[in-house]
Amino acid sequence: MTTVRPADVPAVVAACDWLFAPPGSTPPRWDPEIAAERLLGMCDKGSAAAFVAVDPALVGFCTVYLDLVSIRMGQRAWLNELAVDPTYRSRGIGHDLLAAATSWARDHGATHLMVDSNITRTDAHRFYRRETPDFEANAFGWLL
């Protein structure tokens, strides 16, 4: 696993299609140019990181962000995107990406790492459960 470099940005943005494929969907306000700008901005901040797996082309990526500091649990980190090329799944790439995100979060003072996953993503849920999370929770959201 390596951190995203500016040269990786176009491939990572294109790979977001892996997240949009059924049972996923394209977010209502998805804009690849804005996504590229956001990813480039992440490369310069200490409060977020993006990791890629290559073989030699991009085969997986994830993003992790330091989130709020909870009065109950301290610094929280959020795994926001984790995607692996469908032809490379079940080869340990997702595990390695999650491990990189977990290590980064721990090294940046987080007490726990969170991820949410749409209820329709049963394959992703199996993956996360194989990774033995300490707990599971529901998430609710509103588009603004």
C-alpha cells in the first residue's frame, strides 16, 4: 500500500465507479472534477489520507479522515471509501487497505475507526465482519 500521489488522482476518481456499481449508486451531486480537487486537497492535509494498491495499475483504494473528537471516546477516524477492482477481490487487497487506514488512524491519535456501509452492500458487510470489528452500529443520513 502506498499513499495517493497527485499522479494517482485520475485513476482513483475513475475507480469510484466500483463504488457506484450495483448495489451502489452514483451520488446525486457526483462531479469527477470536484472529486479530483478534493482528493488532491487530501494529499496536502495531515487530517486525512488516501491509500492505493497497484498491480501495476490501480486495483484498490481507500480514504480515511480524522473526524470529530467525541466527549465519550476521543478522536474518531472515519473510513469513507474502500473499493477494490471486482476482478481483484478476495486476494487480500481490501484487508491491506483497511490495515493501512487503521494504522494511519492509530498513528494520528484516533481511538477508533468507523465505517458505514449501505444496507444493500451485503458483500461488503461480509468483508468487514471477516475483519472482526469490535462492534457494529446503524447509521442514518440526510442529504443537505
